[in-house]
Amino acid sequence: MTEMFSNRMAGIPRSFIREILKTAQETDIISFAGGLPDSNLFPADELVIATNKAFETSGRNIFQYAASEGCEQLRSYLADFCRNRKGVAVKKENILITNGSQQALDLLGKVFLNEGDDVVIEEPGYLGVIQALSMYMPEFHPVPVSNERMDADRLKILINKRHPKLLYVNPNFQNPSGITYSDNNRKEIAGLINSKETFLIEDDPYGELRFRGNDKLSFKKLLPERTVLLGSFSKSIVPGFRLGWMAAPEEVVEKLVIAKQASDLHTSHFTQKIIYQYLKNNDMDKHIQKITKVYAQKCQKMIECIKKYFPMSVSYTIPEGGMFIWVQLPVSLKAIELFEEAYKNNLIFIPGDPFYLKRKYINTFRLNFTCVTEDEIETGIRKIGKAINNLINF
Ligand code: PMP
């Protein structure tokens, strides 16, 4: 059978994280592994009201086939959001509604990539972008990210040598490291792209979840014609509706619509209408404040516990928002061994390996703090601390 599958499927594994998450659901485990939002914060009652209202307003049409670009009202809302919140000059015509931002990544691969094209990604970086774009068989070039920046010197060398077609960045509260690119770094990167034929994917599903500091410049503002901005309702409202969006130049939207028609005709009209109704009737700022307050507390708790239970030789990021803390063990330790040790104690996190293209047995790992209680954070971090000390003393 193997020989029947297409070349593009060769060597693309199932998502490591999604496999680990299955374990978390099945057993009585404390999980710092996923990137799930806290379901206690889902605006469930408001969504039920919005569902009834959407049905009252649209009638049976809510169940009908609809436009591939997405619901007009939702696209207008999102264009206003981009203008008012990010200072990005886009119109409704620039917005395409997708099945989560994950679909946006797939559509961008479909529209831009030929086999062997060069694509620059972050390292460590979001696994889902490697999985989505791998289907189009590009050549990936990782550029390190750390301490508020992507390595612009490395990027410059790659741009001059390889003329990559796409550059993917997740600049706010990055998955997995939690870091945010500084404004200076963003300007530096935009300056490099400006002079070349590269298109930039600004993936920003966590941008609204800021609990400290000020918003940073959007790449879409710095490089409007060369950037596609990806947003999502997964972290701010609910992930289960699978609603995301992209803001792109009209010429690009045109091609993306064709790719989307080939994939799924359109995103569910039903869920788009519900979300639109929800946004119309509720104060989104207040909802976001509620989420960020809880996430800030959980993040703070996790950092306090790391300070209390982890040895001094371990370093970690302190995010300004989002969902993740990135931990670096002493070089002699392997995060995958720590994972095995922690798993025996009913605790999971994501070892750093899958966030790198090729490197294995590395000494970093990702902790998620949004989907656990403060008690679980205390117990879990204490257990990991004990496991680290055991490995150091082994
Ligand atoms: N980009 C990044 C950086 C993510 O972390 C995720 C989800 N974890 C996605 C895109 C996809 O999100 P969704 O499809 O739910 O919008």
C-alpha cells in the first residue's frame, strides 16, 4: 500500500502534540502540554443567546451554502478590527474567513509554493506550519528566535542567498517560546523583506492575549503589500467553531478564494453568523480583559513555582501574554528524558524536539499554563523540579 501514497505524504508524521494530547484526555494526568484555552472562560451562555438571535435574524438561510470569501458582516467587522486595533489599512475585500488559521496556512502553501521553493521558518517554531506547508514540498530554512527577536543577521544571509518565497513569523507570544519580537527587530526584518521578492506570513492567534506591556507594530502595517496577517477566534472566543481569518492584498485573496473553493467551498455559514451576532451584542474588550486577567495569574503562579522548585541552572522565558513558557535545561540534560520521567508521575509537557526541524535530544521544553488550575501548577511544577534534580544527580 505504501507505494500508493503521494510523495508529499512521505516522511510527514502525525502531529506529535496532538498525539500527546490524546493521552491527556484519556487518563488522569496534569497536562502542561496542549495549547488549549481555558474552557471555563468560553462565553457559553452568550453564545447560546447569539445562536438563537442569529437563527431569528437569518432564518433557514443560516443552513444554506454561502460565499467562499465568508460572511460579509464578519469580514467588515474584521476589517474595522484591523484598522482600529492594528493601524492596518484593509477593507472588507482584503479579508477571507477560514477554518481556523490552520487552514489559512494550508491555503497559503497551495497558492504560493512549488516543489523545492525556499521557505524561512522560526526555530523553535510552530509545528503546524511545518506540517501544513510540508504538503507542498518546499525546502525549509530555520532562523533562530530568542530574547525578543528573530536573528536578523541569519535572515539576511538566507534572503540574499536563497531568495525565499515565504517567511513565516509568529511574532506575539510565540508558540512555543512565548517571546515577542521587539519593534526594532520587526523594522529590521521588514527592511530586509522590502528589498526582495519574499512574502511574509504574520501568524497572530495570540496577539489579543496581552497581559503586560504595550502592543507592538504589526508587520501588516510595516509591509502592507507583502504581508498576509492571520487571525483566529480560537484563543479569544472558542476553538471549536474553527473560525479564523486572513487579511491579504486583494490580488492574493483572489487566488486564496480559488484554493479555498477547491478545499471546502466555504467556512460554515452557521458558525460565522453566531460569532458575528456574539461580537455585535457583547463587549469584546471586557471579555478579553477577563481572559487575560486569569491567564496573567496562572502565568505568574507558574513562574513563582519554577523559581521555587527548579534548580538555578534552569532558565525560562517570562511572556507578556499568550499561553506558553519556554524552559531551558542545562545542556547535559535531554528534555525527552525529563518527559519520560515526568510521564511516570502522571504529568506531561512538550519536549522541545518537535519545534526544531532536525535537531534531536535537545534541552528545551514548552509549558502551557492556561488549561490547568493553580493547584495543578503547584503540584506539576514541583514534580518536574524533582525529576530535573533526579536527572542532574543521576
Ligand atoms: N498558529 C499558531 C502559532 C498556533 O499556535 C495555532 C494553534 N495552536 C494555529 C496557528 C492554529 O489555530 P486555529 O486553526 O485554531 O486558528
